[in-house]
Amino acid sequence: MLAKARLLQTIKYVITDFISAASAWVIFYAFRKHYIEKTIFETDDNFFIGLLVIPFFWILLYYISGYYREIFRKHRIKEIGLTLIQTLIGVLILFFTLLLDDKVLSYKNYYELFFGLFIIHFLLSLIP
């Protein structure tokens, strides 16, 4: 009975993490297109590939860090700190692999991209 409840709760966490990561990517993509590139938000192949791949990247990162291990022994403050660290690591990886080759007008745009993705993903990750 407990194993079934643990599995069900883990599945709930994975689904909500997938939805929050996908939502964060959509918001960030719109932010990037509108604010950084000064273009109209239009979906393309990169958008849809990112919409599928990026949430799986986050779930893998959470799994590797042990986020889904002790599902019933979570402490809210500890979870916020762990989410902060996971978000920092994940955003660094995504920034250097996907965003560093973006065309920007100024180097300051890189800071805006980094902190934009960080803030959007972190805040959406905290929503239960």
C-alpha cells in the first residue's frame, strides 16, 4: 500500500515538474523573442523541440539529484534550497549549450537571458 502511494506521489511530482518546465520554456521563449530579439513570437521547429526536450532535461536533473527519492520526507525550506541549486545548475547547462550562440545586441542581453530563464524556471518550479 505504501509503495503504491509512493509511486503515485512520484508520478504526480514528475507530471507537475514536466508541466512547470514546459511552461517556463514557453514563457522564456516568448521573453527571448520579444524582449531580446525584438521580433514577434512565432513558433518554429526549435520551439517545439525545446518544448519536448527541455522538460525531460529538468526531470533527469531532478532525478540525478535525488529529488524523487524520499518523496514523503520533504521539508519545504530544504526543498526551496535544493530547487534553487538545481535551477542554477540547470540554467547554467542550458545557457552554455543552447543560448550562448544567440544573436544579441549587447553582452548585457546574455545576463538578461540567464537571469530571465533562472527566475522564470525557479518561480514556476515552486508552484505545487
